[in-house]
Amino acid sequence: PPMLQGEINDITPEKNPYFRFCEAKFWIAQLDGKTVGRIGAIIHHAYIEKTQEKMGRLTRCEFIDDAQVVDALFETAENWCKEKGMLGVLGPLGFSNLDQQGLLVEGFEQLASVASAYHHEYYHRHFERLGFIKEMDWVEFRLALSRQIPEKAIRMEQAIMQRYQLKVVDIKNKKMLRHYGQQVFQLLNKSFYNLFSFVPLDEAMIEAVLDNYLPVINTEFVKLVMTQDERIVGFIVPVPSLSKTMQIAKGKLGLRALISLLWSRRHNDTIDTFLTGVDPEFQSKGVVGLLMTSAQRVMIKRNMLTVETTGMLENNQKAIEFWKNYDHIQHKRKRCYRKMF
């Protein structure tokens, strides 16, 4: 489960900079005095302006397997969106692509990564029962890395750096990552701009993201690719898996969870690729390979040879084909649904 304080901050306008151009409302369902479900609805004015489509977003949908409960939640959220002039809803989606998005439809037996979420199998059946249809899927892979980087990958790494005059930069500490943070996320804006559901982050949002995630990032794994004039053209942010730590925490970072967090940073066998981005000008020039080869050296050193990718849009063939170069399985699928009023 997510951290409780983070969830509270996300739905508090004074704490969440996205409320500067989003409206949102949240509800819970109770049965016999017990909370049995929740749902939120977002009017994302920036995304509506970008797409010119008046669609609300359903978010944070959790419920027991009870049609009466589910119907009440969705009817309430949909009616609010109608009152706001929306023509339909998409979801589950959050305030941004760094928020939870998509509903698990394959991989129910798998452990969710910290950048993802778990949903019971009955969730998607209720969405479809209520007339929601598929809008877009994300797929996730598990990779098994070899203990030695292939000679071919090393030769390609050297050739790409020489041909395009690029260099790989290691992040030494959090101060260095903070220094490059704005530039990294401006590149994220550029590389993700045309992707489904994406809205660019401004400086205030970037600072909020850095504040939230810097404490759990092990900078040893973070790699940047730069031109000779110090322009960032690619980045990868892998993190030692925090899934088991989050299970121990149960929403609160107590002493036991803190010990698990510190332990997992060094003693772990799994890495989550939290974020990866490449400048569109360099997306066919092997930059992702540079990033992954460089990060893999650290993973081998730390004996972390299992990699969980974050969700990739099913139509992002370049990204999917890259990960298929590794020993892999595609083990999870999440879905965004659409419903017109």
C-alpha cells in the first residue's frame, strides 16, 4: 500500500501543486458503519486544454466486490463530472504520469512495484459491467540480467559515445541529483509530451517530485547521458525494490519499515526502473542502451540481477522492443478505461 501521509498530501490542495489547474473531489462508501470503498474524480484543465477533449478522470478507485457499493461510488463520481461539463471519464488516472494510473488486468499473482499498484481481479469486471471500454494499456516486464555485460554491448556503447560525442555521467550524491533535477524533468516533459495522459510538469511540480522521491533514491544507480556541452539527452532512475518494505510499512514509516528501507538499499536482488527518458532527437541513437549498460554495471556489482520495468504504453514499440533484447517475461498489464456519458 502507498504511504498514508503521501496519499493525504495528494488530495490536499495546499500540499499538491496540481490543484493550481485541477479540480478534484473524493468520496468513501460505508456499509454498516464500515468503510467499503473509495473513489476520486479529477477535472484536469491542463490536459483538457492539451487534448481539447472534455474528459474527467476517475482516480483512487478501491472497493469490495459488491455491485451496490461499486455502483454508488461510480454514479457519484460520474455525476460530479457531468455537473462540471465533462462528456465522459477516463481512468483510473491520477494528477500526473507520476501518480498511480491504470487498472491491473493481468498479473494478479505478481508483486506490484513501488511505481505501480495492485488491484484485485474483480475490479476490472466491475469497470466493464458499468460500460467502461478499453482506452489504453500499459505493459510491464521482468528482466533477468546476466552477470557479465556482453562484449557486443560494450563495443556498441563505445561506438555510440564516439559517434555522437556523448558521455555517461554518474550521480555521486543527492546534492548532485538535485542540481540536475530541473533539467532531468524538463527532458521528461520533452520526451513524454506526446504520450497518452501526459501533462508537462512546471518548476513547482518538479520541486515537489524531487522532495518526495529524493529520500528513497539510491543515486549510485542513477545515470545521465550528456552531450559534450553538458546538455542532458537521456536519464535512467533505477531504485532497489521497495515493494516488500511498503508491505511492512502498511502506510506508515515506523521503525521496522525504516530498517527494511535501509536494508533494501544495499541487500536486494531486484531493481525497479522508476523513470527513463531520452531526448526525441536521440531516441534512435542507442542512448537507452548506454544508460542501461552503465546502470547494469552497478547492478552486477550489487548482485541485483532482476529488473522490474515500469509500465510502458502498449503502442510505445521502441521501448518495448528494447526491453525484449534481454531475457524477459511480460508479466503485468494495466488498463485505462473510457466511458462516455
